[in-house]
Amino acid sequence: MENTEIREFRVNYDKYGKLVALEENDNIPFEIKRVYYIYEVDENVRRGFHSHKHLQQVLICVHGSVKILLKTPQEEKIITLDDPKQGLYIGPNIWREMYDFTDGAVLLVLASEHYDVNDYIRDYMEYERHYKKGDN
Ligand code: TYD
């Protein structure tokens, strides 16, 4: 899907365990201005329900698993994140919903901008209008 990509990170592993390093403008394709994580989400909760006008993000499920619905007016895709060495890149103008968090799941998000409420579109109809008149 446009503006989305699964990225596989290199794992450093030895008999002591595994380590993944994330670096801006390297395996993370933007400057990392913000990091947040979502956890202790009940299994029946669905969240997200928004798109961003400019923000780029990489989502990594560092523990457990979570499903991500990605949607544009043309297509729809469901990604299961269940591997700490995998990141889901989501660029601008993609509607997303997150659900089916397993018990103990932790979703780590790296973001290209500081938190800005004005970058959010939280109404799907408005998202469709913005998408259609936008640069897609
Ligand atoms: P919200 O955007 O509803 O989460 P989701 O991405 O699952 O839709 O964010 C939940 C709350 O956290 C909301 O009150 C806004 C706040 N928040 C911040 O203060 N900073 C942040 O970087 C983010 C992503 C959210």
C-alpha cells in the first residue's frame, strides 16, 4: 500500500540474547522527534481511528502482538505486528486502527514530529475529502 512499508531490522544476537538498534535517517527513514508506547490495552479495545496530514511513524510491537488496519479510499490492509525485529512505516494520509492487542503487548511508536493535534484527521469522511483533494 502507498506510504506504508514493513521494515526488517538487523538483529544483533549472541548467547546473551538479541538487540535491535534503531537510528534516525538510517533504518528509521526520518529524524526521530518523538517516541511513545501504548500498553495495557484491553483485548476488546480498538483505537487509532485517525490519519495524519504530515506525520511519519514507525510502529514496532516490542512484546506480544497487535493488528493494524491500514486504509485509504482505494484499499484496505491488515498487518499483524508480532515481531520486535519488524517495523511498520506509516506515512501521511493513511487511516489506521489498532486492535487485538494481546495480553502484555507493547506497541512502540517512533514519530517524525512533536505531538500536534492539528496534524490529526479523526473523522473518516473528512479524511476521504482531504485524501481526494490532496497530493495523492
Ligand atoms: P490518542 O491519539 O487517542 O491515541 P491513538 O493513537 O491510539 O489514537 O492518544 C491518547 C492520549 O494521549 C490523548 O489524550 C493524546 C495523548 N497523546 C500525547 O499527549 N502525546 C502523544 O504523542 C500522543 C500520541 C498522544
